Amino acid sequence: MQGSPVTFDRAVIMEDLTEGQRIRKYAILGRVGNEMRTIASGTTVGHKKIDIFPPVTVDMLVLEVRGALGIPRIRKFDVYMGGKSGETRAVRA
């Protein structure tokens, strides 16, 4: 994602598991002002990984796979803004 700023507080990553789980380490980076910052990071993704963090506004978003067995296959990468009642709304990324 690059362009208009978006605000979100959670990210969902899903791997295509057709050939097995491959991601071993990842980071979600966002550009805040003129600086790239790590928003979240983790290890395996598998079927679905949800990261929740304080709200952040970025104008560029990157999913960086920092360790993998073979070539990783991302099935889905979305960001959302959570609601007060636990509801979430999708943010176009």
C-alpha cells in the first residue's frame, strides 16, 4: 500500500498452505511521516495470524518476510481499525 494515509490497529496475514507453512519470521512496516517504523513483528503465520497494536496512521505499508523455508506464499494481508465494541472495519490497503 502506498498513497493516502490510513489509520488501523490490527493486521491479518494468511499463508497459502498448499505446500506447507513457510514463513518463519516477519515484520509489518509503515511509513509515519518520513520514517519507516516497525508496527508489528512475529514468527510463524500459518493459516491466520492477527496482530493487534496501538492505532497508527501510515501512508505506506510493507509486509517484510525476514525468514522462510522456501518461497513464502501470502494468501491475504489486510489491516483493520477496531471498534469500541470489538467490531472491526476494513481499511483499504
